[in-house]
Amino acid sequence: MLVTTTNDLPGYRITAHIGLVRGVIVRSRSVLGNFGASIQSFFGGNITVYTRLAEQARQHAYDLLVDHAREVGADAVVAMRYDANEIMDGITEVLAYGTAVKVERL
């Protein structure tokens, strides 16, 4: 599956627009993760516990996006973006979305 943040794919021609595809994941921070992060924040710098959590959430949302694109018969996703919203304290929604398209190599 080809996925890009641009509106086109160099070397390919878009032959059909299928529509919006997305992957959504809702994640929470664990009590142990919060404890480890509070220790790291005391010393400053990168809080690796939260960095890992954010990266895992984005990857999971991306994987769900790709699954959705495959389900609707897409060859690629263009204009892919991420968005995140805090639903409540410690619970975050991560959304990966874009436009599913059919493409052919030039």
C-alpha cells in the first residue's frame, strides 16, 4: 500500500478516487506509565514513556488506516494526516486519515 502526505504520487497516475479512509485508536496512560513519566519529568528532557506511547498509538492508527484502504479496494492513500484529541484526562484519540485512490504506474 502506497501512503503519502502529498496530493499525488510521483510516477503514478490517480485513476479513481474512492473516498475517505481512516484509522482510529483510543489510548490511555497506565498508572505505572504515569509514575515512570513523573520520575523522568523531574529530571527534564525527553519523557520516553510518553514518546513510546504516542508512537505506538500513531502506528496503530496508521495500520488501521491501511487496513481500511485495503478493504475498500484502494491501491494508495493520498493526503494522509494525523490528528489527536484528548477525550478526557489521560485518554487520547489518535486519528490517521486520507483519501483512498486507485493508481497506475506511469
